[in-house]
Amino acid sequence: MSASTETGSPAGKTWKSKEEFLGCVILTDWILLVILFAVLLGSFHIHYMLLAGDWDFWIDFKDRRMWPTVAPIVAMCFAAASQSFFWTRFRLPIGATTVVLALLIGEWINRYDNFWGWTFFPINLVFPSALIPMGFWLDIVLMISGSWLITAVVGGLGWGLLFYPINWPVLAQYHQAAEIDGVLLTLADLIGFNYVRTGTPEYIRMVERGTLRTFGKDVVPVAAFFSGFISMLVYFLWWNMGKWFSTTKYLEIEEV
Amino acid sequence: MNLTTEKAAGVARAGEVDTIVNYKPAYITMGVMLVFYVGIRIYEQYFGWKAGLDSFAPEFQTYWMNLMWTELPLEFVAFCGIGGYLWKTRDRNIDAVAPREEMRRILTLIGWLAVYAFSVYWGASYFTEQDGTWHQTVIRDTDFTPSHILEFYLSYPIYIICGWGAFMYAHTRIPQFAKRISLAFLMFFAGPFMIFPNIGLNEWGHTFWFMEELFTAPLHWGFVFFGWFALAVFGVARQVLDRVIELSKEYEKDALAL
């Protein structure tokens, strides 16, 4: 093909008119945003489901110790990378909110269409964790501070601390105690036992144990604080990952 | 939406419009993909339970293995065909591309990227998490489960083909991507592509260990690692936008005033 000819525009000009340019740029900006959204959705979702998925899938995995530790740390990776791109390149404080919104759209479609629609688990067993208020928090800290360092420290800690409280309004009812056949358990456990899965056995389910407990009733604050600490470190690393993946470097063909 | 201008003032003859942007082929492709995936999902709904539980049963061969042995060769042909066509019809005079033609090709590339992004959603999000719920429900007796036949061997090859098409289109028609290899574009295509060979590791591992019980099992982390490379869409977006700005210098102030 050698369609390297120009038809209809003034010699050497890209655009025929300002109207053509503006119409094209506005449309194409929107399409680029949709592209970014869909790619972030796909890559964040595969990352999140294979690093924190089991705690996110099932109500009986949403415990006080492992879930609030693992889920925020894993979610922080893409939030930081996305902030790095949108803030550094465009001064848009929307990176974290955008990427968690993308993840949640992918998750909700899946939980309804596949977990419920194909394998018939009830939605109150499989609804995903809430993350959007954490995205707001991280973006607001970045917008106000204008500093990724402050966002890592203040935003990262808040990211971990916020996770359990924002999920609590939905989760609380499932942590009600129940006694079934002389065994004390939560409603979440009971729902899980009624829908037997390959992840049901207690030697597989990674949740807090009643034995060898160090923190007594204060499990959640300790887990959330630890999660916030690791989230800070993850933020540093993944902010730079986001920068690295924003590279505009070219390789010579001989190098490849 | 098409933005078209007439080639000659006062004369609007058929076939003589100078279209700078036409996303209709991308919209149609995504529409076809959507209809196809909804159709295949309905097939799965019915035949997953009816014929997908026992891989030694004759109906499993009929409804699932035949599907796999049909889709894999078609995907291979599509991969070679698209790459071969784009290479065969490449611009052999890439240094002579006029600015308006270059812009037209950049916008066509964005259409390719939109199709790629849409296919990444289906593969990486929809069908991958769907596989998790199937494994939680049905103990498998084969690597080729109904969900794998649609996930690993259908939706993944389809996004690879779309990414390959986008990469080859850029490499054969757009000067900035033709003379050198964009590191970001290479990662954006090659990272998600590597998820497909990683299935080899995954299924090899599952041959020895039943680990479906935990979707977060370390054996699955290869998918995560290669999935990260899709973040190179950041670099690709920057490279495309940088060139659009360079080609549109005369209207820079108008764009900033938006």
C-alpha cells in the first residue's frame, strides 16, 4: 500500500478547518479515555482476582483479619500506578477513583452474570468489597497536597484504615452470631456452609482462627493499621511502576 | 461518528469525500464481538451443565472438544492472516506520508486500540473471573473445562489477535512506529500475549496439584505478572497524543481553550 497522498487539505496541513480539528479531538479524547478504562479494568481485575480474589468473592472469607489486610494492599498497586499516570501527565486527580470504579464494574457484572447467573450462588454470598470511598480519599489527598510523597504516607495509611469501616454497613449483618447444632458461628459462615464450594473446607479457608489469637477483640484495627503501613510502601513502588509503564522510549529495530 | 469534508468546494460527488476520522469499523467490530460473546455465553449456560461435567462422556466431546478444535485453528489462521495482510500491504514509502494522511492513520490506530481494549475486558475480566466460579462449583477431570475452552482458548486468542492487529497496523503504516519499535507498544502487546503461553505453566501445575480451591494460589501469579504489562497503555497513549499535538500545532490554542 502506498496511500501516502493528501486529498482535500491545504498542502502540508493536517486539518482542513478548526471545526474539523476540534470535533475530531473531542471525540478521540473520549475514545482514548474509554480505551484506558477498559484496559485498566481488565488488567486490574486479573491482578485483584488472583491476588485477593477469594476474600473478595465470598462472604465467609470476609473476616476481620486476612481480608482487611490483603484486599487494600493488593488494590493499592493499580490505584498508585493510575494516579502516577493521570496526575503526572495530565494533572487529573482521578486515577485512583477511576481504576477502582473500573474494577468494581467488572466485578459486579461477573458476580451477577456468572456467580449468580451461571453457578447460582446468591448475591449476598458473592458481592465484591467496596473500594470507591478509598479511591476518593487517595485522589483528594493527592489533589490537596499535590505531592505523591504525602499521598503515599497520608493517603496510603488512610487507604488501609478506611477499608473495613466503608464495608461495615453491608457486612455487619453477616457478622451476627448464630448457634447451629451447638456450634457458634456467624451468619456469613452459615451462608458459606450452605453453599459448599471447593474453597469451603476449613483447612483451605484463610480466615482468622479462634485459637492462638493474640489481639483478642481488637483484630480489625491492628489488621487495618498493618494494611495501611504496607499500602504506603506499595504506593511508593507502584507510583514508579506507573511512571515506568508511561515510557515513550523507542528501541531500534536491530535491538529487538 | 464521521467527520467528513468535501474534497472540492461546491462539488459533492460520491466517493470524493475526504474523511479524516472514521470509527465506524471499530464500532461494528465491537458490536459483532459483543453479540458473539453474548451468544457464546448462552451456549455455555446451557451446555456447561448439560454436557460439560464429565470429560469422558461422548456429549463432552461433541459440545466442548469439537468447539475447541474448531476455534484454535481459526484463531491461528486469523492471527497469521491479519499479520500477513498488514505486512503485505505495508506502506513502502513511509517517509513520504503527508501530515493529513498520518493523522488519518493515527486515528485508525485508535480504533484498533479500542477494539483491543474491548477484547481485553472480555478476556481478562469477564471470562477469567467466570472461571473462578466454575472451579469452585465443579471438580474438574480435564485441563479443557467448558470455562477454559472459552477463556484460555477463545477470549485470550481473540484479544491477542486484536493486539497483534493494532501493533502491526502501527508498525506498517505510521512513521513514528514504523522506523523504530515503541517499547510501550511492545509491552502492551507482548505482556498480555504472554498470558497465553503461561497457560502451559498453569495447566502443568494443575496436573500435579489441585489448587482451584484458592484462586489466589501462587501457581496463578504468572497471569498477574504478565497482566501488569497492559499498563503500558499509558506509554502508548502518550506517544499517540504527543504526535497528535505535533501534527496540530496550528490549533494548539484552540485545543487548550476547550
